[in-house]
Amino acid sequence: MAEVVIPPGARAEDRTVSSLQLLRLQGVSLMGISRQGRRFREKLSSARILAGDVLLLLGSNDSLAIATQRLGSLPLAERGLQLIQRKFAGWATLAFAVAILLASLGIIYLPVALGLVVIIYVGSGIVPIRDLYRSIEWSVIVLLGTLIPIGQALETSGGTTLIAGQLVALSDGYAPWVALTLLMIITMTLSDVMNNTATAVIAASIAVDVATRLGANPDPFLMAVAVAASCAFLTPIGHKNNTLIMGPGGYHFGDYWRMGLPLEILVILVAIPMILLVWPL
């Protein structure tokens, strides 16, 4: 797959897609057209190509090169576009579900189970071996490698004790569930500006310290961290999923908190009673 842009004066300018006969003459399929963020309501074959349009083409490397030249278009930088292989969807889902089930039942340790899934994916061709290393989120691995020591440093230097002391002081004189709620709010706030995994690493040690100071069961505090660290709804930088949909959705920074703030309040209202019900203080 390749993306090309139509410059002014190109051969394809002001012509319909059907008149170009890309599939018959070059063996290339036109998969889509992007035009200044506007959606196409008409049939793609009858669409008229204008200068500035970005075309998404599918074909062999040789045919794409010929079609790009024939259209008078300019190729854009490679972005690793590829077609979804739907024939593998069932097998991929089944392998992953079996791994999660075996890990949940305690039959296989989770990292081992997921490692076996990767081997199955590569062996069956679901993930080509050439794409194996490119599929790994190295930035996440480096992030975890650097932030886990930060969490340990906060604990050994007394940073978590200081934060926990302030949290306990704020909730002094109130029931322990107030400290639990404050911990959840603080963790959510951190998760909105930090990676959620890094937030959990840092907030988990604070949760244990708060529970110890209150003489309470640490389980509900740790579960509150687990839930809150996954609730990065207020900003587009709290989670990569938020960032990925910002461009295609045409969202602005302020759109996130308008939807995210009520959602985070709802999560707190539901999560606190449920956590206390399942893991009593």
C-alpha cells in the first residue's frame, strides 16, 4: 500500500476515478481518497480527483511505481500501511483467549502463556518474522525500564512515605474510605499526564504505605490504584489510544476533559463501593 498526493497540473487532476482505469491498466486498486479532512458521500468510482487529494493505492511495488508516474502524483513517506488479514482473526483471538484462560486458572504463568502466543503467531504466519521486532513497542519497554527504578527510588528515599503522610493527614479524622478515594483521585490525575503503567508503579508503593499507616488491608488500596491508573480520560497524552484518535476524530485538547471528567467521577462513584464490598478495609 502507498499514499500519493496529486499536485496541481497532474494528469489525474479533474478526472474521475473510473476514467483512470487503474486496476485494468496498472493492476492497482484505489482504496481511498483523503481531501482536507472531508468525508466522501459519493461512490469512489465516480469521485472527481482534485489537486491536493491524497490517494491510497494497493498493488505490487512495480505497479505502484508505474501508476504513481502515470497519475503525475508524488509519493508520500512510507507509514507502514498494510491490509487487515481477516482470515487470521479467529485463530489469533482463539490463541490469545486460551492463553488468558490458562493464566487465569493458574496453569501457566502469564508471561509464559503470552510468550507461547507470540510463538504461535510467528509460526502460523499471523505475524511475519520480518515484522516481529517492528511490532514490539520499544518505547514502552524503555519507559518501564526507566520508571520502575524511579518508583523504587521514591520508596527508598522516603518520597512515597512523604506523599503517603500528606494523604493520611488530609484524611485525618475521617473514615479510611476517604483516604482510599483521595488515593484514587491522585492516581487518576497522575495517569492523565503520565503513562498508566508508570503511574501504577509509583502509586502502588504509596498505596501500601497509606494502608500501613492506617492499619488497613492494603488490597483495596492497590485495587484502587489498578482501576485509577487505567482511567486517563482528561487529556490526549494520558494514553496512546487517546493520542491516536485525536487526529482522525478532529478533536482538540479541551474535548477530552469535557467527556473525561464526568466519566472519571462515574468511575469513582462505582469503583469505591465495589472495591470496599469485595476487599473490605
